Amino acid sequence: MRGLLLLGALFALASPAAAATPKVLAIHFDADVNPVTQNYLCHQLSHAAKDGYAAAVIVLNTPGGLLQSKDKIVLCELSAKLPVLVWVGPNGSFAGSAGVWIAEAADYLAMAPETNIGSSTPIDSGGQNIGKDLRRKLINHEAASLRALAQSHGRNVDWADRAVREATNATAPEALRMHVIDAIAPTLPALLQRAEGVKTKPRGYVLHLAGAEIKQAHLSFFARVLNTLLDPNILPLLFLAGLAGIGFEIFHPGVVLPGALGAVALVTALFGFSVLPISWAGLLLLLLGVGLLVADVHVTSHGALTIAGLICLAFGSIMLFQNAPAPYHTSKPLVISVAVGLGAVWAFAVGKAWQVRHRPVEVGPQLIAGSVGEVRRDGLVYVNGELWQARTADGEELRPGERVRVESLDGLVLTVRPDAQRPSAQRAGGGGLGEPGGSPG
């Protein structure tokens, strides 16, 4: 009997140590839905499963993004090897468009009190409705997809359908009342407390997360930079800057820095073009615009080519992402402002180039004649900041320190005579300068 009591005491002491505090990974998703954030979220879900976390919580605040990236994120959630919870928070956050699918794919879904969810109707890059036939196909597909998620997780199927077809929104209290979500929680610890003991659908996890240790995960600095660069207002500028930098390096080899920066800008722009669906017509207009601006430097068009090039750049920038979904659309006022600014700079540069081309020649053999210089050692003459090999017309010796005037240039040798305006006492025979037209000064 005493042995049984001792064994029970040992078991009682050992059980708290065995029941370690569960760990939960809080994955902060406060960005658009695109390949960069998709890779980040899927990687964190995989990391949480491998590192023995009891669950992962996606802290969601997004206006939406690309449908392809949304589909891949949903697939990562559904195939994760641990419970995935979504909390739309903190207060003021929004799960919109593609974010609704991410929320509805969660094993357990909660919202902070002052948040909302919805507006899931697909639209084009300009914020307008898609064309009739494509719109019908796309909306039917996306509505069925969201209904399937809601149904399998035991949530409101009718609201999911209306969120796609009618862009319906719901506040947190409305969403809870309509059973769009599973709970309202003001904080992450409160969410874990609300979820205690819940059996999830359809995967049947029983959640025991109250009091769990919460580890935070955020987008890395590099991922944030890439996410920022996936902006339709920045990518065309990077593309043009890349072409300009590489072009400068081609025409001025050896400078290095413009070419290197241009290559980085061009590769970054091409990365963005590979992520976002682009219009090839827009890209060709950008290239045509660059070609017209360059041609105007070499052709006298009185600015016509520059104007045509700027129009091509503006229309190309606007058309470039016409196939991308919102919020990936180009700001027309920004494009017009950049085009006007670029036009002013280009007009100034072309004007300066035209002035230089028509300026009288300031250097050359014909201009060195008549210049006054000073004889240095070994028959060299210092003229206009340069040393020249020189000789006199009569073959007399040049003496260091003597002032001479250039008569002509024969190849790389100057023909000089003593400066008529300053007599030289160093000449053999003294006194006279000995040159026609000279004067004793």
C-alpha cells in the first residue's frame, strides 16, 4: 500500500513537467496577397509544423491581392500539419477580397471587435467590373470556391456566396451573429482562451491552447523590400531607369556605377513583371517611347519625337498592368506627373545638346594659331595649358623662358616666332625680334 502511494506521488509530481506549455506561432500578415507574401506565409506554416508548435495563428489584415497567390495560400492552410487559426486583428484591421478565402480556410476563425470582412468580388486593375463573359465565369468559380470553404468548416454558406456576388461586408458582431466566424476576441491570448476545447471542422483537431506561449513571426526586411517593389507605379520607373543606366554604360564604358545600378533596377523590374500579369502592348509602348526619346537627340524634329515618346511612355505605363487585379493598378495622375517632369528634363537636355552642337568650335588646330606661349626645356612650348613640340620658321634655337607666338601647326609640331608684343633679349644679335610685322614694343 505504501508503495502504491509513493508511486502515485511520483506520478503527480512528474505530470506537470510532462505537460509542457504549448507553443503557438503568430504569423503576422499585414500586406497584399502576392507571391512574396504567399511564400512567407507558406514557409512559416511549414516551419511551425516542423518545430513542434501546437498551432499557428495568422494575424490577418489585408485588402486582398492576386487570385493565384490566394489559391496557393489556401492550399497551404488546408494541408498544414497542425491547426491553423486566423485572427482578423488588431482593431481596425480588414480581411478583404482574397483575405476572405484565407480567413475561411482556417480551422478556427475569429475577429477583433472593431474589424470587418468581405468585399470579395473580383475586379480588374482599374477597379472596374470585368467584361461580361469573363466576369460570369470568374465569379461563378470564386463563389463556389468560397462556399466550399465555408461549408466544410461549418460556417455560413449563403453569406460566402453573397460576399463574392454582391461584395457584401460584415462587421465582427454581424459576422458572429451570421456564423461567418467562430468567435470575437480582442487579443491573441483571448483568442486562444476562446478556442480552448473546440473541435475543429473538417480536420477534427481538439484545441488546447489556453495560456500557450506565443512566438511572433513577421515579414523579413528583404521580403518587405520585394513586397514594396511589387508596385505598378514603381516597376515602370525601375524598368526605364534600368534601360537608362545600361545605355549610359554602353555609350560611356568604364564608368561602371550607372551600368551596375541599371542592371539591378532592370532585374528588379523584370522580377515584378514575372509576378504581375502584364500587357505586352504596354511593354512595347514603353520601349517605343524610349526609342523615340533617344532618336530626338540625333534627329531634328523640333520636339515632335519627344512628345510622341512621352505619350508612348504614359500610355505604356497605364496599359502595362491592365490585366492585373486590384489593388495592382497604375495611378494615372502619377503617370501624367512623371511624364511631364521627364518631358521637362528631356527638353532641357536636348536643348543643351543642340546648343553645344551649334556652338562655334572652341578647340582645334585652327584655333591655336596666334596663341602666345612660353618656351620650356628641350624645345617644348607651353601653350593654352599644354606642352607642344615647337620650332621656328627660320630654324633658330628656342631658349627657355622666351615668349613666342604660334604661327601654325604641322601635325603635332608648332611653328612659332618670338612674341612681337614683348621683346626678347635672349635672341642672338640682341634688340630686334626679327620677324615680319614685329615692333620693338
